[in-house]
Amino acid sequence: MKNVAVITGASTGIGRELAHIHAEKGGDLVIVARSKDKLEALKKELETKHSIKVYVIAKDLGLPESPKEVYDEIKKVGIETEILINNAGFGGVGVFHELNYEQHMAMINLNITSLTAMTRLFLPDFVARNSGKILNTSSTASLMPGPLQAVYFATKAYVTSFSNALSAELADTNVTVTNLMPGATETEFGASSGMDKTAMFKKTASARKVAEAGYNAMLKGKIDVVSGLTTAQKIMISGIPFMPKKLLLKIVKSMQQPK
């Protein structure tokens, strides 16, 4: 296999579009997600359309042992990874102390622990050969606290901080880390998290557009890329550093109230 990209959360949404984009450019893929059926269907589609090779790994990356199992399987079959795209993640709307305890822990495990583990496992190989690219899917949610999505916003703040720190640590190498911060995007995330019923998801960007922005920024080695925002959202984001905290929290909370 050549120019291999490992993509987590590849079965739907932004991850699926990233897989399409990489395949269109002639790159081979390792696609990872929980649904084997969806992954196999995507494999068939991409291999037929683009004459590339796709290796499927059906794993729940929310489980602590899964990142190491994914890495070990890739090494065992002799695949050399050029690109790592940590895209798997999920959210949920509601008051923190009322939401399911297990849901909070699973969100932290997938959005933070798994992403960190995958990065730590693959990064030494990239540094050793002095080449490789990492794209982490964060969110514009990482730029502010998120009442009614307290844990989700906090996990994405971690992803942005972590990604930016690594990019500085790797500045003297040819390895890059890019942080993708989408706004509201037209994916299954909206329905699964309950966000589709909020003002924040009134206007959504296409998953393809967001994936293209992230992929192109990764190729250029950019540190951050924001995609999928309306003009009003761009204005709000730019004003966050200057906004009184209580006002910011009130606005974010109101935007996440189910309508």
C-alpha cells in the first residue's frame, strides 16, 4: 500500500468525506470505525471508483485497549502510515448532572483518551523517518465553554490545545499536526447529539466542504483551520476574547437550548 492514511470515525460524516478525498488523490487507506458493514461498503465503493487499496478495522475506539490493537494490527500486516486522521468523536446535549454518567466517561475516552493514544502510538514512527502528517478533528466549540454540552466543549478544548502544543514540539521536523475546527456540520452528529434541534445547527456546512478545508490545511502543514461558519458565527468567534464571560456563557447556553 502507498501513501496510506489511517482515518478514525471513517464510516460517516467528515471522516467518510476525508476518506473519499484521499482516495480521489490516489492514496490508500486504513479506515476505522465501529460499524464493519459501513466500512466494508465504503471500502468497496472507494476501491471500485479509484483503484486504490482499503484496509478495514472495525473497532470501538472508546474502549481503552482499542487504539493499541489498531496500531498493532497495522504494524503486523506491514502497512506504513503516512497520515493519521483522528476524527472519531461524539457529543450530547443536556445538563451535566442529569446526563448519563457512562455517556460522559465514554465521551472523554473517545474524544480525548483515544485520540491521545493513537497520536502517541503513531508519532514516534513519523519522527523516526522525519515525515508524516496528523489531522485532529476538534471543533469551534474548543474556543469557549459550553453550558449544556460541558463535557463535549471541554474535550474539544483539549484536542485544540494538545494539537497546537505538538505542532510546536515538532517544529524542527518534517512532521506536522493540524487542528481542524468545524462549525455546525451536516452529519449524523447533529441528530445523535441532539444538536439538530438547537439554534446552533440552524445553518450547517456540508461535510465535504469541511473535510476539504481540513485535508488541504493538513497538506500545507497549517496549525489550525476553521471551516463551516456563517458570517454571523465568524463575527461571534472573533469577538470571544473581548466578550465578558457571563455574556458569552449566556449566549452559548441560549444557542444550545432545544427549540
